[in-house]
Amino acid sequence: MLGQANERGNKPHWRVRAADRLTVKSKEHIARGRLSSAANALHLAAFLHPTSQRWLHLAEMYCDQGLAVKGDIPITMALSTPDGKVSIEVLICKGVVECAKGQLHWAEEWLRLADFCQSNNPWVAYALGSVLLAQGKVEEADALFKRDVPVATGMGQPTYTRVLLSDCAGGVAPVRKISALPEIVGPEHGPTFFAAADSVYFCRYAREVVGSVARSTERRGALHLHVINPDEAASALAEELRRKPGVTISTEHVDLECLQIIERKTYYSCARYLLLPELLDRAAGPVVVVDMDQLVMRDPAPLLALARQGDVAVLRFPGSEFNALSTISATLLVVAPTEGGRAFAGRLQEHITRAIPARMLWHLDQAALAKAFFSMPQLRRVAIPTSMLHLTGGTPAKDALFWSVTNSIESNLGKLEMDSYRRFGQEPPSDLVSPS
């Protein structure tokens, strides 16, 4: 046969060999971030040697490129191949494509069918629960999350869907001793930028964060930094930075010795949300929650103007609603001092407070964000364009307002040596004062 061997029966046909090489080339393009080239290579591979796996993979690649409208054609082609059939893989792919189109009700139907056909498939349970949550069907979603299936993360070990559950039982929360939160000094209705970290991150990034906020906002905003378990170096740096205009710092001491490394990192990522309601009460305007390893590169006025339209502005990735732990990023969040904004901050704090004793799982921060965001229909919600944040390597995009180092990915540490990073981290001249 064409897909198996030539007429002598001892070597694969040239089309098969060519298709295999193109498939490998497609993977190489993906590794380099060349999604369009990867899709073209895989499309040609599927043409030369059609297999359902290749066509379905192509449909998913179209979704990754924002071309979900093209996703139905590869699915149809997959069904027409010699090995094509209405399999669980086809049902899942169809659900993903409909989700990428923004048709969550159709994505739900396809994933329900997949769950009916294979109820023990963990990915289907998670994807269906995620799509239900994105539509505000919280009780149905929780019933699926209670199956506690593993979800792959970028940290080398899985988290589990129980991290998305709001109820909690068992465990003892660590005792936190937090310094008195100072009054936030800043212009009326001006933003307060807020980041939290342990001593290592604080010492590595705090100076650059202070410099970037001062330079980009021309001191028209405030900055609050929260340090968890400050060591001697962090305490000294905190004293130095407290003397900067518009900068306030709080600390907390908490015993995390009984936790594994990944659990400690989870706590560090969530600590800011435990403090957010109180900070919101003290701030003069909206609170912009950012990562400690994140610089403000230019005037954030466009973001603040957008955020004024709602109670909460989140960095949301449309089309990824089948992945509840990644559809809303914890990298950037703006919360307004409105009734809705305060309720959202309280819901975040409540979810994390209940989860900490028993579910110190990675992505707890993004789980809490997704659960609060989608379960509060009365909330005035705003989506932050992903173009406002530069996450990848290389020189930051021209229109990006924020530059995230994403320290959790080791290869990103090279950004610290880039001129762009050092330049944006410099403070403005000392005679630059806040306008009256």
C-alpha cells in the first residue's frame, strides 16, 4: 500500500518518508515559535501521507494561531483517512475547535459526548469542567473537578483539579505574622502597583521594579511591595526602598518549613491575593497586581483607561476556556475600588485561604482567579489585550506596557542581561516630582 511499502515490500514509499521528515520539521518550527511554518509543514505531510493524527494535530495548530475557523476542514479530512473514524480524539478536537471559535455551548456538547463515550478520560473531565465553569455552570463544573484528575504544568509535575474547588476540608493553615500595612501615598484616584515575593525574588528584582514604575508613571502612581520571610539582605533593601517617593513595603513571617519546594512557591504566588482586600481599602485608586519579576515599560494610561470600564480587568486568553488553569493569567490584574472589585478581591482571598491547608497545589493562584471571575455574573469584567504584556524572549514589542521576565522558566534569566531590561529598570532623575 502507498502508506506502507513500495512494490518490493522492503522500504517505505517516498511519500511516507517525506511526510515523516515534514512532521519532524513541523515540530522544529514549533520549538522555535514559528507556528505558521509548522502548520504549513504539517499540512503538506498530511497531504503526502494522510493520517487522522496528522489532520487532527493540524486542526489544533490552527486554533493556536487564532485560525479556528479553518479547524473543521482538517477534522473532516481526518475522518476520510484509512484510519479515520469518529474516535474520542475526534470528539475532543472538535470541542477544542469550537472553544477556540468562542462557541462554548457547542464545545460543551462535543465534550459531553466525549465524556459519555469515555467517562474515565481525565483530560475530557478537566476540559468539560473548564468549559462549564467559563459559562458560569459552577456546580456542574465542580462535580467534574471532584474527580481530581491530574493536569500537566510547566513545573515538571502535575497539579490536580481539586485546586479549582471552593470548599475545603482538613489540614492546618500556617500562622502568618504580617506587619501593619502602611497608608498608601499617591495622587488621588491614582493607581497602586502591587507585587509580593520571597527574599530571593525581592532582592533580585525590587530595585528594577521601583525604577520602572517611577520612570514609566512619572511618579503619578504608588508602589507597594510585600516581602515574605525577609532575610537580612531583603530587610536592608526594604529599608532603602522605603525612602523612595511613593514606595511602601510590608512584610510577613510564616513558617513554611514543613512544605515542599513547589508548595512554597505556590504560597509565594498566592500571598498577594491574601493581602489584596486590605490594600484595596487603603489605596487611592485601582490596584494593579503584577509579578515581582515584571517591569512597567511605558505609561500605563491605556490599561488604566480600559480598566475604568469595569470592576476587574484580567489578562484572559480567549479560546483556551477548555483549560481553566491557564485561561486567566495571574501575571497582570487590575481591581477597581468598587463594590464589585472589593467582592472579587474578597472571593479570591476566601478561595486561597480555604485551599492553603489542604491544597497547596501549583496554579492555585490562577485557579482562584478563574473561579472568582467566572462564578460572579454580576461582575463588570474587562479583558486586557495580551499585546500589553511581553512574555516571550527578545526585545519587548513596541506596544507592550509590561515586560515579564517569568523567572520560573530558567531560560528566561538571560533577559536580566539585556540592555532593555536595565534601561527600563533605571529610576528617573531625582528632581522629577509628582504633578500637583
